[in-house]
Amino acid sequence: MSARTALGRAAAGAATALVLLAACGETSPTPPAATGPATSAAAGPGTAAPATPEPTAPATSATPGTPSPTLLVTDFGADTVTFVDPAATGRAADLGSVRVGTAPYGLAVGPDGTAWVATAEGVAVVDTATRTRTALIPYRTRTGPAATGEYRGGGMGLALSPDGSRVYVGVNVPEGNGTLEVVDTATRAVTQVVPVGRRPFDVDVSADGGSVYVTDHDSFDVTVVSTATWEPRRIEVAPYGTKGGLGSWLKPHYTAVRPSDGALLVPFEGERLAVVDPATGRVTVEPMTANTHQHGVAVAPDGTLYVVGTGPIDPAVDAGPSLTIRRPDGSERVVPLDGPHETVTLSPDGRTAYVSGGYTREGGWNGLTLVDTATGGTTRLPVGRLPLAVAVLPAPPGR
């Protein structure tokens, strides 16, 4: 997709903003919350749990002799989180689910195995050893009745502080600006509420814990929040401009913090990577090559960036779903994926990228794709109900 074409779409989107409401374009139905534990056998309206094709090459997640980690995914198409064995085959990979709350979105797991889950109702706390929900911490922000779907109110992006003492959750307020709520992990209570931009898709934290970065999708910005003063500071991140407003597709979705210097990496459309200096607000743009609408990101310790391409805005000119693997020198390898995906998480050894199939719009599917980061081989696992976020659980003692 050329920049000229993309800008034309942004302008066209402005005329239909009232219909599109927000985000990437017109809304699409989301499966209703499950009435029982989420399983890969059931698919929501408009989606199907596809058969698992033969992988192009095996995707491995551990070195020989090392046990494969257990994964936890949020089931946006249900009210659960699902435990996953990525070394298993087919539906045997689904290890069962735990109810957490309506339409779970973001997820973080502490070193002790406690999982923190952003739902429409509050932050759920899950003991992953006993596989039980131990608490549901309500938001202080008023978000309306708990609902499902792409535009629901409640928690979206979520992150843990480096010392594990706080949870940061971006809270969406339908038709208004959101907030960052701060949860004390010891008392399990909200201690701060900070105003941020519109639809806080993603939350990240600086390596020293001094700053929290909230990626505000519908206001074209990242809000930088000091954990010393709780003062917010807005940085516009709009390499295509803001023309089109709520109807534009050309907005920030997810952010990665570069390990080498703390810069924020925000991809757009497989064409442009916005590199943001959070201290000065300076934004520079580097070229990308995937030519597809991009969402989730993850970064390896060596600075390699992984970016999920959800698929084309215009199939006539845009490329299909993919995973971009971008080296620190800017060189890229683009791995094609079968169908839309949303987020990406790396295995502890970096050999496997776990890519979630729970794209919130039409085409999302009930599973994960495992990508071998060395060969580009892929394996699909039918697990969960529109899984969005993926976390690697810490190994049990003795492993």
C-alpha cells in the first residue's frame, strides 16, 4: 500500500466516521461470551476453528531436553483464560480454561505465577498453579455496563511494573478518553487514576519502571506517565497525519520498548516504523516492507522486532497477514500467516513466536500460530475463543 493510497483512505474515512465509530473501520460482530469453559471445538458467529494444516516446518519452543513452557491466553470471544501446551498437537494443546470476566483483553504474569487480566468488569487475578480466579478488582473509572465486542468499555492494555508491585491497565471509556489505572499488587486495590487518550490499546513500562507508556489508538498518540508524579504527557504518533479522525485505519495500535535505548517502536501498515524518543517526544520514521495492516509487537533482548500483520485494508493493493521479523539493522523477513492475527509473544529462548488468532474483527479465529523464528515454519494450534493476549508462565520449581 503506497503512502498516497493510505492517505486517500484516511480522508475517505472521515466522511464515514459516524458510522465507523472508531479504530480500524466499521465494526464487525464478536462471538458472545461462552456459557461454559472455552474450547477450541466451538467457533463464534462468522468465525470457524479451522483444521490444523501441516506446518511448513516444525516450530519448536525449547532447546532439546528443555521442557516446553505452558502458555496462558485471554479469550476475547468468551469470559475465560485458557492454558495451552504449545508442544502438543491439535486440540490436545488446550489444557482447560478459567472464568475471569467479560471479554478479557490484556494479560501479564508475575514471576510467582500470578496472572493479571484486563476484562470489561475489572482486573481479574488468577492463581495459575491452582487455576482459580482469586479476585476481581473493579475499576474506578466509569465505563458503562460490561459488554463484549471491539469497542467495549473496560480494561485493554495491561502491564506489570519491573518490581511486580504494580499493575498498570488502560481503561477504555466508550465515546470518550480513557484512563490509566494503577493497581497495588499487595493490597489488590486501585491507587491511582490518570487521564490518557482514547482507546488505550497497549500499555508498556520503561526498564527502570519510571515511566508508563499508554498507546492511545483513537487519539493518534502515546501518553507518557511518570510513576513519580503521575503526570501524563501526550506525544502525537501519526506518521500519516490525523486526517480521517475516528474513521482512519492509520492509527497506533501496539508499542514495543527498544532494549538498547528505551525508544518506543510503533509500526504502521507494514510501511512505516515510528521511533519515538519518550523523553523529548521526537518521532522519526523508518521504512518497513510487509505492506499490511499491523497490530501486535514484541521485541527480543537483542532488539529484533516482531510485528503482526493482520491483513489488507484493500486486497487489491495490500499484502496478506504476516509476521515481520525485523533485525536491529533494519533488515526484514516477512513470514506469511494463514488468516488475521492480533498479538505476538516470544518463547523464553526466542526460537518460537506465539501469534494469537483472536483478531477482534472479521476473520479472527480460535487458535494460535507458532512461528519458528529461524526457519519461518508455522504450526497452528486450535485453542481458546478468539485468543488475544499470550503470556508464558514461569516454570514450576524443579523444572
